[in-house]
Amino acid sequence: MIFAAFCLIYAESACCKNDTFVSAFLLRNSGDNPIHFIEIYMTQSKDNTISAYQPISPLLVLLMAVSAGITVANIYYNQPILKAIATELRCSEAQAGFISMLSQVGYGLGLFFITPLGDKVNKKRLIIGLQLLLIVSLFLITFTNSILQVWILSMFIGMFSVSVQVIMPMAAGLDSENRGKTVGTIFTGLLIGILAARVFSGTIAEWFGWRNVYLFSGIAVTAVSVLLKIYLPNIETSFQGSYFNLLGSALKQFGQFRLLRRLSIIGMLQFGLFCSFWTTLTFHLSGSPFHFGSDTIGLFGLVAIAGALLAPVIGQKADKGKSVRVRFIAVGLLIVSILLMLFFQQSIPALVLGVLLLDIGAQGLQVTNVALIYTLGDESLHSRINTVYMTSFFIGGALGTSVGILCWQFGGWTWVTAQMLISALLIVGLLLKERRETQLN
């Protein structure tokens, strides 16, 4: 609580020095509940708050995309450096492996318990507050001397990285005319951050040590946070209920919108097969007949980045009312990709082409899905709808990773690609059902 309070008071001072004593008073009278404090803190009125959504500039979209990538990458930096952390802190590889798990757990907790606040409090100030908490966590982890400290701070890093999921619905609300293109651009930044994180982390750790991965990241997050503080607009919110009413309202959205339920299931299947692939690809490429090192395996992430760059183009198609067609094409690319890697398991060209097609297909589904969920309800519901969808999305990723590892253990790459194919075919079934219902209506 003291940790959160310190950073948010600092953010308050940066936003408006005249209200520092008000924040201190609120802290003293908010009890021991950090969510209560954040809620009170974020809803303080400011003179520069705007009452309507303003047109969004391409440069602001670019800033949001860069910030999303730099922020979300912090969840994945640990994966290539677990061995280095285990060696320095003298812990087992299994103990080091909990770092990755706790980062995801923290992100999941943040998705459900923090991102709905975007519908209740000032989104800009929520984003800046989370970024400041993330910066402090990143700098603190460079001073750790035990695995327990790394575990705790890794969970905080994951939790505070959810500012990305406040930026996304904010951008969607700011640009309703080109929502798909805008969301696609920001999602491209997010995905590039995820895919480039492994390459960046491995390279920095090799040359400067694993602690400097977090140090350099803290500097980068600080830089984009300053720019966000300067250029993000202030947006008024309309939700007047309590924090617990807000969480309850988020759960109600799942029951209220049939399309949200279907898109959530599609997202779970898509991200599940995506995570299953990237987790087991390391095992596949490090074994016979390839025997690649981690640096070479990391280069496959660069191939995936090329596919991510097509996300804005896909978003434009979704804006033109072609969402069903785009998703059928996307899942078709997924199936072609999986079949290539199933039947040509020892071919590097086939694997490279498979990675490219898999990524394009995954982005086609995800960008279109995200654009569609922001057509549900009015803008005041965006953060809660996004919470439901993204929580389902990451649950699918966790389940897909587990299933992929089990398939690898019992059936190798053949079983991995087979279960990926089943997931893709289930997505086809859901899309066919959606198209049939649309034609009947």
C-alpha cells in the first residue's frame, strides 16, 4: 500500500501540484484498501479534462502503439534469462521458472481488478499511475538478491503492465470512424513488443547482465510515460457506482452480449494455439535435427514481427464491414501454416513460412475481434468489455501453453500441431455459426 501510494502521490504532483495536499488527505482517509485509494485518486477533477472525445492524430496513435509495445514487453523479458537468474541467485531452474508464471498471474490479476477502472476514473491518470508503479518495480528488481524478491516484483511488473489494456479502449473511443485501423496499429505495437522482448532480453543479458534488461526497460518506460503525460487527452467518465459494482458490471457484459461471448471463445482458441506454438517451438528447434541455440531461435521472432506489421491493413478491412471475410481468411492462413509445419517438420523454409502465415492469421483474428468488441454498447462500457475479452484471451493462452507442453511430452511436434489444428477447426465452426445467424437475421 505504501509502495502504491508513494508512486501515485508522485503522479498527482506531476499532473497538478496544487492538489498534492488533497491527495495526501485522501490517502490518510482511504483506509488500507489500495484500490479504494486509486479510485479516489483517479477521480479528482482537473481543469483540462475534456467532456467529449476528440479526433485522434496519427502521431498520438503511434505514441500509444510504441508505449503498448514497450510496456507489455516487460512480461516476456524474463523468458530467455531464467537460466542466468537461477545461476546468479543460486536457485533451481524450477524456482526460476516461477518468474514467468507470476508475471502472467500478475497481468491476469491486473486485467480483472484494475482495467475496469478505466470506465470509472480518468483514463490518462490511471495510465500514468500504472506506468509509474511499473517504473519503480523495474528499478527495484535490479537490486534484488533473492529469488523471493524477484518473484514478488515480477508479479507487480505483470500487474502494472496492464496500462496497455487501458490505452487500447481509450484509443478505440477516441477514433470511432477508423476504430479497426487504430486498434490494429496499437495492437501491432503490442505484438512487436511481445515478439521483440525475447530478442532484446537475450542480447542485453549476454552483453550487460540480466539486471540491465530491467534497467534499460525502466528508462524506456519512463521516456514514453513522459510523452503520454504530455500528449494524452483527459477523458471524462460516466460510471458513478462503486468499485465492486464496476467489477459486477464487467461480468454482466459477458451475459449481455452474445457476440462478446463468441469472440471471447474465438480469442481463447486463437491465443491458446499461438502460445502453444511459441512455447513448444523452442523445444522443437533446440532438439534433433536442428540443435539451435537460444539466439538463433529468437530470430524466428523477427519473422513473426513482419506478420504483425500487417495488423493495421487488416483493421482497415474490418472498418469496411468485412469482418467475417477477414476472419475466414485469417483462420485459413492458420490452417495452411499448421499443415505446413505438420507435414514438413524438419524443413527450415517450411517453418519460417509457417511462422509468418501463423502470425498473419493470428493478427487477422485478434485485430478484427478487438475492433468488433468496441462496437458493443456505448463508449462508457469499453474498459469493462475489454476486461472480459482480454481475461478470456489470456486464460486461453495459459491453457494452450499447458496443452502444448503435454502434447510435446507425449507425442512431440506431431501432437502439438495436431492440437493446434483442432483449435483452428473449432474457430471455423464458430465463424460458420456466426455467418449463418447473420444471414437468418
